[in-house]
Amino acid sequence: MLPLATDVLVIGAGPAGSAAACVLSRAGWRVLLVDRHAFPRDKVCGDALIPDALAALGRLGLTDRVLARALRLRHLRIYAPDGTPVTLDGEFACLPRRALDDELRRAAVEAGARFETPWTPIDARQDGGAIVGARLREPGGTRAIDVAARVTILATGAAVPPLEIFGVCERRTSSAMAARVYYQADREAAATFDHLCMSFDRAIAPGYGWIFPGPDGVFNVGVGLFADARRPPREGNLRTLLETFVTSFQPAADLVARSRPLTPLKGAPLRTAMTGARLARPGLLVIGEAAGLTYSFSGEGIGKAMESGIVAADLASAALASGDLSPLPELYRAELTRLFAARFRAYKTAQDWLSSPILANLVARRARRGGYAHEQLQGLLMETTDPRALFSVTGLLRALVS
């Protein structure tokens, strides 16, 4: 039987929710973590862990645990619409979300969180305008239960209904769509990929495609398109877009020719650009993709999801300890804005500017030669430079003429 009262109710056990539950449980608070799915469960994603995700795993003390199951990589190769490749160096890894999310959830449970499934919110409990818990129900069932919580954390991804239930939805439509297929490559084909690969091939621009190698020769091959791009997609059907990608982009064509599909095409919406939902209200914090914390232009969101969960947990823990929860929403909004807002604006600007194949090709050619453009792209990936240094009129002009 579920408990009727807890210090913190975390709804959604993906990277954001599990990170928050882990931190709060380690701090000694009673945490109820719920999800509508039994774990391990699948999640449409590219599965890539870039430096910000690895840093968040480090803060959680889970780096070795996750990397023991992942494929580690040293390079990210980005292809411009004309096929010009730009290679960026760093620490990367790839692990299917089915495995990653279950590792994070298990870590939260080991820290003391109570995990219950399958439960989904059907109503918010309120007291004087503040969220004080939720009514949960089994998906498709009739059994329901009320859970009282001093703090509720919403980590429900791109799903719109939970945002509406808790009164924080500002946009129903998604920012983007993505789809992927897992392929089992033969040994020689797998050996040719020692890097993450992203392509903005002209045939699918302003969409993008990816080839991410995972453990045991299993590849995640997918495509994404942005509904909020400055230049609308020429093709809105993800199946058609993926078929175009794996035939027109030569590295994808070569890989697929030497692989067999393991899964059918599976797609999902994305909420990006740190928009589409209020970040907080009294008694409630919104984290991860529910808060739009997926990057425009690249579709990456695992790292920022975990980071937002850690931030929310740290602030909630301090507020619970003080006994005064009233400043929590504004503190959370201010901290996420300080940490992330400039970077998300920069990625949205990059998406708008580089949706032009001509401009994207020029930047790629300059970056391939090294110099300022390559330095700024490398710094953007590692989060060591101000994104506005490149993705502004002045920055792009400097990249083109330097």
C-alpha cells in the first residue's frame, strides 16, 4: 500500500526525477518516487551522454556505475548540409535509456526513496493555491489514492496532461519530434564508428539525423525535426525523414546496409528551449523535459534533466530543513535562469541561424580549419565558453572572416 503522506512526491522516474529522488533521499527526507511505467522501460532518445550528463552523473556519484555498462567515446563528428565534417573532442558515452534510467532509479531506491508503479497523476491536491500533493491512479484503472506531500516535483517529460493538471502548462504543442531505430551492426561495421555522429544533411535540413554507437555493436539511428524552427521542415513525416537519412547520408547508408533492425521505428515529442511551462508554483517544482530543458538544434536533454533534478533537490532540502517553503519557487526559478537561460537561448539562436544550409556550410568549413569557429564550438560542447560568443551577429561574422 502506498503511503498517504511523504516529505517529497516525485512524479516521473526518468533521469530528472530519479536524480532529485536520489539527492533528497540521501539528505534524509522521505521521498515517494512514482512512474506510470514498470522499469526497466524504453524511452525514445539518442542515448548519448555528453560532458554535461557525465558531470551530473559525477555529482550523483554514479559515473563508474553507468560507464561500466556504456560504450565510451572520444569524439563527436558533426556533418554540415554539404557533408563537411567537424570533429569535436571530449568525453562521451552511449547507453540505451532503458538501461540508464533503470540504473538511476535503482540508485534512488538504494538511497532510501520508495518507488511505486504504475501510477499517474489525475488531480493536484491544493491548499490555498499551493500544491500539497496529488491524486494518483493506475493508468487505465479505477484504483486511486491521495498522497500528501510538502513538496511535489514534476518530472513527467514531454507529456502535456500532467502540466495541465498542476496548472503550469503554457504551450500544449511540442517544440520538436524525434524518432529512432536500434540496429545490430556486424563486427566490422561497428569497428568503423569510434565517435558520435550528427548530420544536418541537405536532404533532411532543417531536420537532423544521428548515428550513435552503443554497447555490443547496437546502434541508435534516428532523426529529429523542429516545429519551431525559423524555416519550417520540408518533410513532416518522421518515417519518410528517416528513410531519406539512411539513404542520402552515406555513413548511415553504409551502416544500415551491414546491420539488421532490432526494433521498429519509434517516435516521441520534445519540449525544448526552456519554454512551454512555468518552472514552479507554491509547493511544486518542474524539472527536466517537462520544463523544456532539452536543447534546440541538437535535441540533447539528459544532462540538463539531471542537473535540474539536483538543483531542485538541493533547494527543496534546504527549504524543508528551514521549515519555510514559501521562497522555494522563486529561488528555483532564479537558479535555473542563472544556470541555463543563456545557453538555451543560444541553442535556439543556433537552430534558427543554422537552419540555413548556406550559413551552416560556411560555419562548418571555418570550424574544420580550426581557429575561432572550432574553438567556440568545442567550448560550447564543454560548456567553457559563453554561447553568445559564437551565436550572435558579431560572433558569426567573426567566425566567417577570422
